[in-house]
Amino acid sequence: MNTNEQPTHIYCLAEKRVVTHFFQKKDCQCIKFHLFQHTIGIKLTMEEAAAQAFIFFLAGFETTSTTISFALFEMAQNDSIQQLAREEVRRLFEKHEGLTYEAVTEMGYIDTILFETMRKYPPAPVFLRKCTQTYKIPNTEVYIKEGQSVLIPCYGLHRDPEYFPDPDVFDPERFSAENKSKIWDYTYMPFGDGPRNCIGMRFAMIQAKIALSIILKNLKFNLSKKTKLPLTMEKKGIILAPIGGLWLDIKPIRDQST
Ligand code: HEM
């Protein structure tokens, strides 16, 4: 790092963690860190360690919380979907005696809700690639030149009526076991695609299902008048976010049989 620059918060945190924990205490984590460096044959500099910590923080936090918020927003407007999801949670909590890994993996309906939420509101609305080899798009005269940046319009593809009829309608059934296979390749990519797709995909799905199941079991929610409809999205952010936020009226469920 350039010593004239102020270290970033993430850099300081990473340095504290790596230096004190890995290098001075020489505990189990330290051995794992050295083994990892040895195995892949790469030595991480402090800046690289800080960059990795930063991308995990950026990519792993807001994306999942945004997805959970939009899922609640859609369920607040679709009471039958909210009720079906709650029934699934109750059934699986009863079957598995609480919130277990098995219960989470069997939450098929909530899976479809999350997939449909990420179709309508992909947290990363666009992502980028850099062309490494000049490529001619088949049956056209269009060339993508080496070194050229390519922007992949995930939000646009997900809302294209050619691939998703009535794209503004929230319909988890699009992702039912029967319908999922009918979706065209590369038209649905909330986690990106290829060797650099989202590394946290499985973790994100589990995390979101745990959060949603606890919320659905204990709370009932409706749309608050404070939410401005139709939603308009912030134009400057990296992660999709509605202007003015999402507001819900939330009530605790006292009688678990309702
Ligand atoms: C709903 C939640 C999430 C969504 C929608 C999401 C989406 C994405 C997308 C679109 C990319 C770019 C993929 C590409 O360019 O092909 C990405 C990359 C990445 N994501 Fe996620 N993500 C989520 C959660 C997470 C979580 C929980 C973590 C970590 C704990 C994470 C870590 C990463 C990392 C490290 C990358 C960069 C991978 C690379 O460049 O090789 N993400 N994510």
C-alpha cells in the first residue's frame, strides 16, 4: 500500500486479523492459512487479503439482504403466496422438530419464491466481462474485439417478455420443478454464469431461507402506505435498490394455528 494513502477500514480490519491472529498467535487458523498459501502456491499480500475481505463483504451482505427484502415485499402484496410459504415452514419445522439443515433443504416452495424474486429484482442488475479473444457473433457482422468490455444486462433479460411472459407478474410457479427446465439458457443469471460466477450462491440461498422461514413463522406482513409504488430503482448503486426503500407493516403471529 502507498504509505501516503489513508488505509481503508477494511484494510485495517484485515491487517489486524491477519497479523495478530495468523502470524503472531500461530494458532490453528494460522496453520490453515499457511497450508492454503502453500497448496495454491500463491502468497497473498496484505492488500490482496484486504481486497478479498472487501469483495466478500460487498458481494455477500447487501445482495442477500436485498433479496430477502424484495421477497417480503412481493409476499406482502400476494397474501396467498405468503400463506403457502408459511404453511411450508410450519410443516417442515414440525417434521424436522425445528429449523434444521434438512428442513432448509426441503423448502422447495420458498426456493421458487427466492428464484422468482431474483428474476424480478436481480441484486446485481448488470455484470461485466472483458473479451480475451476477438469473437464474431454467429450470423451477424458484429465483432466483439479483444480487450473490449462486455456488459451483461441481467435485469433486462429477466424482464424480457420473450423469455418470461408477463414479466412484471410475480409468479413463483415459473421455477416449479416442471417449469424450471423450460427456461432458456443464459436468460436467467442472478448469480452470473461461467467460471467466475457467484462463489457464495449456495450459502446465500441457505442464509435467505433461514431468514425467511423465521420471519414467516413468527410475523405477518402487509405493504405499508409509505412504500412508493410503482417502485423506481436507484440509478447509481451497484446493488439494485428502490428509491425511498421498502416499507412493510409487520404484525406478530400469536396464534400459530392461523
Ligand atoms: C442473493 C445473494 C447473491 C447474489 C444474487 C449474488 C450475485 C453475484 C453475481 C451476479 C456475481 C458476479 C458473477 C459473474 O460475474 O458471473 C457474484 C460474484 C461474487 N459473489 Fe455473489 N451473490 C450473492 C451472495 C453472495 C454471498 C453470500 C457471498 C459470500 C459469502 C458472495 C460472494 C461473491 C464473490 C466472492 C464473488 C466474486 C467471484 C469471482 O469474481 O470469482 N455472493 N455474486
